[in-house]
Amino acid sequence: MADRTELSELGEFGLIDKLNENTTIKNTSTIFGIGDDCAALDYKDKVVLVSTDALVEGVHFDMTYTPLKHLGYKACVVNFSDVYAMNGTPKQITITLSVSNRYSVEALEELYSGIHLACEKYGVDIVGGDTTSSTSGMFISITVIGEVEKDKMVRRNGAKEHDLICVTGDLGGAYAGLLVLQREKATFIANPKYQPDLATYEYVIERQLKPEAGKKTIEWFKENDIVPTAMIDISDGLASEVLHICKESDVGCELYIEKLPIDYQAARTLEEFKILPETGVLNGGEDYELLFTINQKDYDKIKTKENIHIIGYINDKNMGCKLVTPQNTTMDIKAQGFDHYRKNQENKDIKEK
Amino acid sequence: MADRTELSELGEFGLIDKLNENTTIKNTSTIFGIGDDCAALDYKDKVVLVSTDALVEGVHFDMTYTPLKHLGYKACVVNFSDVYAMNGTPKQITITLSVSNRYSVEALEELYSGIHLACEKYGVDIVGGDTTSSTSGMFISITVIGEVEKDKMVRRNGAKEHDLICVTGDLGGAYAGLLVLQREKATFIANPKYQPDLATYEYVIERQLKPEAGKKTIEWFKENDIVPTAMIDISDGLASEVLHICKESDVGCELYIEKLPIDYQAARTLEEFKILPETGVLNGGEDYELLFTINQKDYDKIKTKENIHIIGYINDKNMGCKLVTPQNTTMDIKAQGFDHYRKNQENKDIKEK
């Protein structure tokens, strides 16, 4: 065996880069593979989009506070979100499920009821899967197949100087919900008779346990003849995602802290945990909102649209990627997205802010 | 929580049926979903094929005797095999990998070197994936996308009375290899200084650790203008697969024990384990050969083809699915394929024969 490099030294993205450095494309039907939310395959008039995402017990979810139905729903939605992030429509999924014998059939039916609910709501077909046992825990991997007209596909690499940077919905809520659930779990372990009162955290907990994907936004784009210049879904946190767009598009950006959308309950919850709301918005993941850039010619169409917020603009690459404070000072945007192999360290970083 | 049904009561196929009983198809581009080796999607002139298969440490493979490079290779080949089983050509894969921190980067590179080797050999592009940590062990899920011309697609449901039943290569070898590897592991645990001599088991071990998929057979079909009436790959054992074809095609069959192809080393190894060679051929899985039926008009094309064996013929449904012994007695074919949730019981069944 050669020298040993620990996974923690590379982190998740480093590992993906490392593992894929020898990947080459051989088929003309492969427009592109790794490096965006989906792969794109060419089948004449349409582009077929393919993406895959896994949820692992103990890493992505904790059974002590995740209802199985919600888990099934979320496992689907996070995949649909990748297709919407290409301006596409999810059409089919395949599901791989690996579970230990400690789960009953009824438990898996509960999981599947969430999967079916999500597929029903988003109009997606379940077309295949593989169910196997595991020696411990649960593992769900879903592959989604979607489609988009060739000239409507939006990648991460099309943002141009002066484009407006927009985001849907509100951010930081899913992360705030996770903090509440983790605290409730710790309290419950210390005192099993403890009855949690989560009524005042309802919205942020729902954001964490039952996120939604950008179907309505994509439909609105179509109705209004808007094609964003670049787009990505916010799974790892706004800061990480905006840096992806800037890197792929070879541009810089300015984001205005006072424009960042946050829900009141999310802000209040983050403050309870001594986290600045803007830190939660920038670095908290799993909101599954869409971050996109549009040409200024579309400003009139978008300026009054409910649930879409203009949070900054694309700059020349040499200007860097900057956050602008209400006091008009600037600082560099740094990614502190969720990284499985560095989980403890990163959560510590976020909390220390 | 409702009444509890143990997974073991249903078994893998029962569980899949149960979980998918509410699955409906909503999109016109979905020709069909669950129930065959692949889902089929309609994109004008071609059918897009999608399939997914997972390998779980401790269930599908044992790290003590599985080289990581072979594991990566096999994880790909078992998926390609599903596409060939539709008479299609695999084109793209996505990979989900979940591994604990006990694996080093070099170990995963070794795994990926096998994945790249398989993709190179079979002409397949890696177009996406998701890499996450796990709390224990390794989990690999691969989704393959392939294509086939509409009028060349072969399903499980097209076998007709009088069709010939054919199989490629030889069977039982992968199961024999597994038995050897499991025995060597047990010996090694009892005596860590033990040096195994596996030279006389080389072929069966390779069949287990590094199987190949039916690329050449599918190419030969094309060159010779043959379209099988039904086809399936042999992952769970010949008996289980032939019953799948008969059930889906609503027919019966007769298989001749003396026609079943087995390699000499595989037969000798099975005998060493007190297993009848025909039992290993019928119930041992993981050979990834193709089982198919053809119309008798194609007999002249296939009769002298190396590596394709005619092992029986399709019968009327009312005649049942029968095995014919060399003494011309018949018995019912029973599936004893590999079932994760019934693993111990089934392996016991096989060994007791």
C-alpha cells in the first residue's frame, strides 16, 4: 500500500476531484458529465438530465428526530432540486435502499409513502431501484432523470459581468431547524421524560425535515420567457454556491448583506444559538432554494416577483467575490458549506462566528 | 406504529413488490419503469435505458478477500449487465459512494481504478455521483444509462412456445469461487499464519471477483441480425432467472440438466463442497451470463456459435417449468436465488442439497 492520505485532508470536494481526475468522455450522447448539478445527455431534441444524491443515516439524518415519511420526501426533493437547478423538469427516479433488519416492513412503507408523496406532487415516475440489506443503519441513494429543451438549459458557467444575482425564498431556516432538533435530542437523552415544545420552531423544523424544490420558480421562468444565465440549488449554503457560480463562470461578485432573505423565526432561532443571522444564511445548508443570475434586461420582469430576491450582482473576476456590509465595508466571501469528512471542524467554525 | 412484519417474512422480492405497489406512471416519456432489468424512457428515435444496482460491504462483498480494484470493476459490470440484458448498450453511469473514515484516499483511488478500467473496456462515461461519509463500512450504488433502438429492445416478457432457451458462457463458477474465498477466510481467522494456495481455484475466484458482462453477445446478435424474444442476465441463479422469464412471458419451459454449461474447475470445486454441480449452476448467482430465448428460425445461426448453449425450450404455461434429468425424469424448477433478507436460510438450503 502506498502512503496513506486521510480523507479528512482532502474533504469531500477534494476527494471528488481526486477520484474523477481520470474521467474522460467517450460518447457523443454525453454532452457533459461531472461538474454541474446534473449530467446532460443528448437525445436529439431534448437534453436528458441525470443526477444522483445519497442520504446516509448518522451523516445526513438522525433517526431520533427524522420521521421516515419526511425522510423519503426529502430524499426525493433534494434530487429534484438538482434538475430544477438546470432549468429542467424531473421526470423519473431510481431508488437504491439499503437497510438493516432492525427496520420493519411498516417502517419502509412509511418511508415510501413520503417518496410517493413527493413524486406525486412533483410529477415524477419511479422507474427502478435496488433494495438490499445493510449491516447497520439506512442508506438511500436516488438517481433522478429529467429533461430540458436544449436552448433552455442553464448551467453554472454562464454568469456575465453586470448580471443580477437572485435567490428564491428565504435562507438559513433549514440550518436553524437542525440546531433546534439537535438540542432537543441532547435534552431528551439527558432527561427521557422531557416533553419538547416545538411550536415556536415549526417553520424552521419543517425547512429542515421537509424541504421543497424549485418547481414553481422554473415554471414561472417559462411563463415569463426568462432564461437565467447561471443557476445552482442551495444545498451547501449560499456562500459556497455563489463561489461555485463565480468560479465556473470566471467572474467576481458583490453580495449585499442587508439584501439576504431570512425568515423572522429563522433569524430569532439562530440568535438563540448565538449565531449571526447572516452567518446562518451564508453558511447554513439544505434550504434547496435556487440561486441564479439574470441579465439586467430581465430586471423589470423580476423586480416585483414575490419570493425572488435580488441580492447582488456579477463583477469582473479581478474584483473578487465580496460581501458588502450595511456600513458599506467589504469582505471576501468564504465557503463554509457542509463537508462530511470535516463535519465536526466545520460546525465548530460556524458556531464560533 | 402498526403491526410489525419482519423483513425476513417478505424477502427481497416481496419487499420490492410491497414497496412499489402504489407506483404509477405519469409521464409519456416513461415507456415502463419497475419490473425488468432497466426502466425504458422514450426520447424519439432511441430508448434510454436506466438501471441501478448497489453493493454493500458485509452483504455483497467482504473486504477481507475482495481487492478494491476488483470491487470497483464488478460494481460497474453488474450494472452494464442489466443494460445488455435489454439488448442495449451502456453509455453512462453515475456513482454513489459512501465510505467510513477507515478508508484512505489511496484505497478509494484503487476502487476507482477498477471503475475506470471497466468503463474504459465497455466504453461507458462516468457522468455524475455523490460521495459521502458513512458511519460504518462501504456502500456503492451505481446507476447506468444506456440506449437501444426501439425495435431491438428485448424484455423478459416476449418468450413464446417452442422458442429455444439459450445461455452464454458457463454457470456456477462465481458461486464456487465464493465458497473457496469464504473457506479461506475462515481458515485464515483460525490460523493467521496460514498461506492460502489458490492456484487451482484461479478461474472460479476470478468469476466471483471480476465478472464480465454480455457486450460481445449483444454485438454478435447485431452482426447476425438476431433479436432474442426474451432476455435476462443471470445475477440470482439460472433457476430464478428462467422462472422470471416464464412468469413475465406467461409460458412454461423444459431445461435439460445434461445441457447446463459448467466449467470443469467449477464442477470440481462444487463437488469438493459436497454440492451437486447442477445445483451450483441452477442456484449459484453472480455469473452475469445472459439467459435468452430465440425463435427456432434462428437455430441455424446459433447452433455452432461458441459460448452459446441451447439448454431447453419454451413450453405451454400449463406444462409448468420443468427440469429434465439424464434419466428423462422431470421435476419442478424452484428458485433459490440469493435473497439478502433470507441469506443464511438460503445458503443453508443450497448446501444441504
